[in-house]
Amino acid sequence: MSTVTGFLTDSTLCIGCKACEVACKEWNDLGADGLNWSGFSYDNTGALGHSTWRHVKFVEHPPELGHGGNSPELASWTFSSDVCKHCENAGCLEACPTGSIVRTEFGTVYVQPDICNGCSYCVVACPFGVIQRNKEDGRAFKCTFCYDRQRAGRTPACAHACPTESIKFGPLDELRAEAGRRIEDLHSKGMHDATLYDPVDTSVGGIHAFFITRGDPRQYNLPPQPEIPTIYAKQGWKSAALGAGMLAVGTFLAFLGGGKR
Amino acid sequence: MPSLGTSFGRGGATTAQQDLANSDAILIMGSSMAENHPVGFQWVMEARKRGATIIHVDPRFTRTSAMADIWVPMRSGSDIVFLGGLIRYVLESGKEFREYVKHYTNAATILREDMKLPDELEGVFSGWDEETSKYSPETWLYQGEPEKSDAVRPGHAQAGGGHGKDRGGEAGDLHKHDSDPTLQHPRCAFNVLRRHFARYTPELVESVCGVPKEQFLKVAEIFSNASGPEKTGAICYAVGWTQHSTGVQIIRAACILQLLLGNIGRPGGGVLALRGHASIQGSTDIPTLYDILPGYSPMPFWESDADTLEQYINRHSSNAGWWSNFDKYIVSLLKAWYGDQAKKENDFGFDWLPRVTGDHSELGYWMDMMDGKMEGLFVMGQNPAVGAANGRLQRKALSKLKWLVVREFVETETASFWYDSPEIERGELKPEDIATEIFFFPAASHVEKEGSFTNTQRLIQLHQKAIDPPADCRSETWFMYHLGRRMKAKAKAGLHPRNAGLNALTWDYPTQGPHAEPVVDAVVCEINGYKTANRELVRDYTELQADGSTACGCWIYSGIHPQPGMNLANSRKPKDYLGHGWGYAWPSDRRILYNRASARPDGKPWSERKKLVWWDENKRAWTGHDVPDFKKDTPPDYRPAQEAKGMEAIAGDMPFIMHPDGVGWLWVSSGLKDGPLPTHYEPLEPVVPNALYPKRPFNPTAEKMERPENPYGFPCDKRFPHVLTTYRLTEHHTAGGMSRTLSHLAELQPEFFCEISPEMAEEFGIVHGGYATIISPRGIIEARALVTPRMRPFAVQGRRVYEVGLPYHWGSRGITTGDSANDLLALNEEPNVRIMETKALACFIRSGRRPRGEAALDELKAKMRESA
């Protein structure tokens, strides 16, 4: 049994160099997203997608004189490298009708491109909007957690390229413990707005790529209460069953009534 | 880096990036280290983790500011006032590291009575000649120092550059002088410093730099507290300091501050010069510069050095200190170059070395090219049509060449100027009129060739070839070797006397493979040096001789290949925090220079926390965590005899062994062309008057190289009221040849943009995401407007000064194209290193795209005049 691995992406250590984004594209041979100057800070690739599996988000707040971004009072310009969360309960995996999406021996969620039929169920099932269909060939793509590199005993390309250890890779348990220590450390330095984003209390049941960020996690594209759509399935089936039952009862009653006439 | 050279003795960063982790405070100024040195920045992050305070002083809030604890915005071009303010703060509050200053700097040295400071002479030091716009530096000498006659003393009058002074000031008998160890004498360097910087008050900082007093004092307090036996602070800078018309003096101010705080030669201290390219340090060590020879030996100059080798050696060697060995290094260099042909009888071929006859610096020769004085040009690893100042002049100058060779892996704007450039678009140049013959040679990339990089911290690292270069692509080594071979073959047949040197040159590297690639190891062996009798490799530069029995390609690198098959640049097993065992740092694998200063005068560490190198009484030797930068067995209590020479003249408590007097120089008595101390001048295109010396708006020794193709605005020209500053982005590489052409990088910053403050945008009606046109006296360009509160206006001398920030990566080729910011810059020369000013110029801005066509341009000009 292989170790379950994870990413700890610590935005307080991220210098916004985008090396992870480029290393990911290079290793996985992903295409370019096109040349679109967004005017949104230094972010011109927008969001995760079928050809962007790591994406550095730039969050700007007006800086104040004397305060650098590491000031406890004000995080003026922060960067956070977004990635597939590799959920404990993965919406995409549960939605996939072909069995293309599987959980690997590293506990990560992997799309097998040769099986994917391009149905897109996974796309709507992801609570984070990570997975996306490539319009050219119709199939869905997202971060593989460098399954190939991990199989060869190597660190994923993004973590390997990160110059400041903002992206840490390792056994999930150890990373969780480290994240806890890091939060304590940040709080002790007065950064009380630093939090660990790891939604264990929702139906997602925790993620394998968690984040340390400052301020409201929503500004980093991290929903406060992510849920997988399948939690609605039980209720859905219940309603369907109830509807079918009522239909049956109605029909039965109708027959009964008809007999009397 | 004459600033570091004159202050400390060597023109290189004094420390290693890894050592930043030991700092208690790091001041980053003139650099966006996180953006341009992201890998090295991990050590700043490590320091931060350990509790250091990171201070970033920069006009813009950059990705470095985002990682800093403190960000203080400062108007571009006012650095000396800010640093001078820090120096004054330290001196006035008695925060200098007194013991260090007393023993390890020239604070006690008494200066001559006829020396005058700029305050007494309305902005110039004594020795100024208004007619020639040059200093004669005699009055800057130490009192009691024997004067050398003009014939022996290397002059300041020649057209030459200052890189020769990287070696630590000029030759002299500086070790003989008057001094006052009590620091009471009114003319001791310490008190002169105090007098000179007395006007650099927090109030002056506020009015000139636009930095509120409280912010300045906060920085001053935090940084000066990182000093003393238990603490150290480091300063990191990059071209944000270098590329000013006062660049060398800005860095000098930082050196003075670090000497006062006792932060040189100690762990966590230092001045870290962050170099702008992968091997820029290497390109001055084994220079591509016109005014120095390998190992910072001066290039001989016409007139002053045209005579004999003996006279040249006398002129440039020193009686005391390390440069007393100069003869060994220069003779060994000549032996390496001319082999058996270099004999004592022919001055070892000294006369075959060309003489510098004028300004052959990069900027100088572009002017020559413009004037049609140059026939041909090789361009390798450079894209001057985009990356150099005044792009329009550069491209037009290229059109006057007979031939041009561009070696690149893509066709850059420099290679395509004749059919695809703004001048062609505007009709100023026509392809059919350009007679330049252009040769485009495909180049191998760094993974396709073997070689080395010498990085920011003097660390030489070998890189292997991963794959063969495709098709006709070849390495630089291959190109230069075979070019030389062919030239030598031609020279052999020619009868010109000028061919004698080329004929004598040894050019016999072994080759390998199908393309006859020169063996890099053989080149490294030559650089390391060998005994000429049997070609046995020397252990290091201490084995070099002046009698022709040794040859050495670059003495400071000697020791890099001490045995056959042992290239230390290829070491890959780091064994300590300073990285010994990984690569090889010159000199002698010392990672922190002047590290004798990490111990007290008596040889014991200043503190347990900051110990690095100390005297081991039992072993009677210097020892510690780094290779001692000192004579290994000279005890701390050694005192030289009156007539001692060379290293014997350096006492056991003198850590700056390259200097004849063995100490760090607060006061630079010789070696700098624009003064012994830094003093504030506005940039060459000032937008405000010089608050200190109204009669001297800008550095009087800088060369503006003014001509019709390189025009300037007036000081405080109302047509160009804003400050313009240029810089780089993490996502692109310099002139873009290696990044604008790659989709994965181009998409990250896909368009040329300018950064301006919301206040500026509002005042000039510029819309975020729209276009802005930016104009300087040299050019007119357009860029998308990125309006951001990370830019802010400055309150300077009662007026509001706006800054426009421009990344300079774009040009007309590649996947992402755009106007070149450098088209706005002027060609000019800082007097010491002859670098142009790119960080603070004047400009005009307006909303919308740039005018196209003659009529539209005239209309715009009229409007500018009107608004002014």
C-alpha cells in the first residue's frame, strides 16, 4: 500500500513567480491558454482549466505606507497557487459514468484520458470548478497530481519547481500536522487572519491539496461550504421514489374509484 | 563594481545568498529580488521565518514588497538621500559598531587639509575642473601618504572606464599615513563623514525622497539595530541602484552604512550585489569588458600604459596588500595567452595586448557605430534593439554597419531590424537602402552545451550538456574556438605587423565529437593555471610566479581545477550551510569575503551567535566555518615592520587584505571619478531641483552623450513632468528573446503595459485596461494601462510627483509583441562604469494610443508645448 500523499499550498510563502504553473505545463505537455491581457493584477491565465492545472491567483488590496505584505495588519498583495483539491469524496469521481476517473494508490483523483468519453458530468459535479472539458477533443482534464512522477518516486513538477516551499508535497498526515503548526506560528506572529482551508466538515470530507491563506478564502476561489452533488442524490432518489409511489397509489385509487362507478 | 571594489577591495558581492538566512534585518533596495531572483529569495524567506525583519524600499509595491514586513515607497533617483539619511542617523545616534569601525575601517585616517567637501564648493569636491568636467583627486589622499608622480599614478584623465578599479582603489602607499585612533581629529575620515552627511536629515529625506519622516525613522531604527556583536543586517541591491547616473555612489553609500554597522565579513551581513543575468559576475571576472583583463587587472591604456611591462606593473601594483602580487598575475596571464612566444626578452608579449584609445564601452561604440566608424559587430546573448537604451538610435546605428553577426536561437529584433522595426514602420529606414550584411547563426541553448555560470555570489557552477544541439546550432565555445582558428590561419598568411599577436596566441584546445567541439575541461585547466615546464596544474594562485614559469588564464579562479580530472565547479555535495562542496566560489572557495572581520581584533569571535572565522591558538591558524580570507598563519597580534612590503605589511587585525592599508574604506581616496564620498544629485533628466546643490542638478561627471539622436529635456522640463522607471517581470527574460517566443511564458504576461497610480490615472484621464501613450525626448510608445494602488504619487519639495512604471521586455518579434520601453531611454554614462540611467528619467503621459503618421505626431507635439 502506497502512502497517501498531499499538497500543502501556503500562500503566505508564495512570491507569485508562477514557476509551478509553467513547470506543470511543461511536464504535462499542456497547451497555452492564449494571449489575453486581463488587467487583473498580474494574472493573465484566469483560472484552472483543461490546459491550466496549477494557477496562481493574485489578490490585491491597496497597500499602506510602511506595511509590506508580510505585515500582520494588512496582507496587501497575496498570491496563491490553486490546484485540484483531490477531495476525499470527489464529486467528479462519483459522477463519472465510464469509470474513467479513479482514485489512485496515492489517494489522489485521476482522470484516465483513454477511457473518458467527454460526457462532462464531472465538470458540473466538481464543487471547485476545477475540471474542464477540452473543446477540441471533448475530453475532461485536470491535475493528475503528477501520477507518473509519483509512480517513479518523484515530487510533482509544481512542488519541485517552487523556490520558496510555498507548495509542499508529502504524506498527507504529516502535511496536515505541518499545516497546523504553520497556522499556530502565523497566529503567534499576529497574523490572526491566517486560516487553513481544508473543508473536512462538509460532504467533501477534507481535501488532499489544502491551503493556508490570509483573509476570506473566497477571494482565492475557495468556496466556504463546498458540497459534492451526490449528497443531493439520496434526497433526489427519495423524491423520485415518493413520486413514483404516489403515482402508483393514485393509479390504484383511480382504479378503485372506477370499479365503483 | 568599483563601489564594492574601492570600499572593500574586491568587485563582487561580499556574501552568499544562503547566508542571508542568518540576517536579523535585510534591506532590499534597488531590487525586486523576489521577482528577479526568485530562487535566491528563498534565503530571504528563511531569514523571515527565523525572525528577521525584511525591509523593501522601492517606488513600487512589488512582489518583493508583498513578502516584506516593511515597504517604504521612495521616489526613483533619490537613493543617496535615503541612504545618506541612514548614515547620518547612525552617526548622530551613536549607533555605529564602534570597535569594528575603529579597527576595521579607515575612520581614524586623517585627510588632507586642502580637501573640501561639496557643501563648501556648491556641489563639487575639491579638485574639480569645470573645463574638463573631471576631478583630479590629489586632495582626496590621506594626510602623510607619499604622493606618486603623475607618471606612475594611474590617471583619472584618460577616457578609460572604471572597471579596473574593481580591484580596490588604485595603487599607492596608503599604508603610510597619519591617523587618530580616538576619532577626535576634525579631519579624520569619521568626522569628515559626519560633517558631509549632516544635511541628510529625516526632513530632507521627506522632502526629497517623498518618504514621510516617521517611515524613514522606522527603517533607520530597525536596520541600525541589526548591528553589534550579536546582530547583523544585510543589504541586497540589483540594477535598480546600478543603472543611475550616480549608481556607483549609491552602492558606495550602502557600503559606508554597512562598514559603520560592522556588517561586512560577518554571517548575516554584507552587501549582496544581485546580478542581472545568469553569468554577469563571470563576464566581469573573465571580462567581456573593454577596460579590464581577466581577474580585474587593468587593460593597458594608450599613453599611460603604452610603454614597458615594468612600468605598467609599477603603475598598477601596490607596495602593501594583496596587489603586491600583481606582477605574478599579469605575467602568468600573458604566458597563458602567448605560450612559448611570451619571453622575458619581449616583455612576455605585453606589446601584443591592444591599448585602449578611447571610450570603447558598449555605449561608446554605439555612438561610433552611429557615426559610421565601425564596420562590423558580433551580437551574442544580447538583443540591443530591444534591451538597450534609446532603441531607435541602436537600430539606426546597426543600419550603418557593413556586416552584423547575430548568434541566437530565435531571430531577434536585432537580427530583423532591417525589415521589421518601428523605423521601417515609420519609414525612417527602408530595407532597400540598408547595406548591412546580416549573418544569423543558430545558437545552442544552455542545455545543449557544457559550460559554467558564475552567479551573483561569485559561485562558479558547471552545467553538463543534456542533449545535442539540433541541426546547425552550436555552442559559443565552438563558435569562438573555430572563429579564432580560422582567423589565425588567415593571419599566418597576412604580412600585417598587427597579426603578430594573433600569430603568437596559443589556440590549441583539444576537440571532440563530430563537430570538433572544444573540450571545456581544457579551457578550465588553462584558467586554473599550470607550470609551464611540465603543464602540471597549480594548486592555487599562491603558486603563480612572475618569471614566466607559470601560466594562468584568470588568477582569481586559480584553484578551481587543482588536479587533473578535478573541476571543483562541478562539485555537487554541499556539506554546510554556506554550500561548501557545491560549486566553487572565487577566491579560494571563500563564501563570505573579508571574514577575518567576523572575529575581534584579538582573533576571538565577536559573539557565539555570529561566529564564522577565528584564530585557533593551539593550531596557530585561522579556522572556522568558511575558508579564512586572510593569511592562514598570521596571528592577530602580528605587527608589520616599518619597511614591510606586500602581505607582510598587513597587520594581523586588518581584514581587508586587498587594500594597501588593510581596512574598509569609508573614505575612498582614489579610484572613483565622481568623488570620495557619495553626494546627492538628481538624475540626468531631473523633474525637481537638487535640494542640496541647486547649481548642480545632476552628477557633473556623468556623460550625457547629447546629440540629435540622443536628445534631453531641460532640468525640470515642464513638457516631461513625470518620473519614468523601467524594470523586469518574473515572467519574462530581459529583452524577451527567450520568453516572448515561448507560449508558456508569453501567456503569463501577454501584453506590454504601464503601471500608474489611480491618482495619476484620474488626473490624466487614463482608463484602466485602456491605452496610454508615453513620451520622452527620445521616443514615443504606447502601452496598456494597469492602474493600481501599488503605484503612488510622491510629495516632493512641495509638489506632487507621479511615477510611470514600464517593464521593458517587448519588441516587434515573438508571440507577444509590443512597443519597447527602452526606446524612451537615453544613452549616457555613469562616469565609473559607463552604464546608462534606466531607473529614473522624465516622461509625459496621455490617454490613448500613440499617434500614427507625421501629422498626428505634430499635433501631439503642439499639444505638449501648449500644456507645458
